[in-house]
Amino acid sequence: MSREAFNRIEQGLKEALAYAQGAREGYVVHEVEVPDPEVPAIRARTGLSQAEFARSIGVKKATLLNWEQGRRKPDGPARVLLALIAKEPGIVRRVLGKG
């Protein structure tokens, strides 16, 4: 590792520690509002079966079924990923090189 890379990593860690200890001045926090995903419509736009879609986003088919039937709601990273797919149905294939 170069000295420059080490210094940048060290500075980042110091900043993270300061932020965690309450130093907020000078830091910008970006918040993005993610809408509730319409999971069946999002999957339909991809043209994938339930099993294919679940595999493509790294969840179990049972999880996808629960989302589609409204028994559960995706949250966290899954919700963000679904929002991206809603805007660009082929994003997973294009970015990760799957097809």
C-alpha cells in the first residue's frame, strides 16, 4: 500500500471516529427518500419469473412471494435495489454483467 493511500484511509478513519463521537460540523449527510416499491410491477417489467427475479437480487423466492403478496415489505438495501430496478429494469444484468 502506498503512503498516500495509507494517509487517506487513516484520515477517513479519524473523521469517522470524530463523527461517531458527535462532531457534526462540516459533515454533509445525504438522505434519499425511497418510495414503497410495487414489487409485482417491478418484477413484471424485468420479464423474469419469480424464481429468476429472486435469484437476481439475492433473496429467497419465499421472501419475494411475501413481498408480492403484501405479507411483508422490503426494507433497507432491498428497498433501494428495488427502487433502482423500478427505474431501470435491466440494471442488475447490466452492472453485474449477468447477461
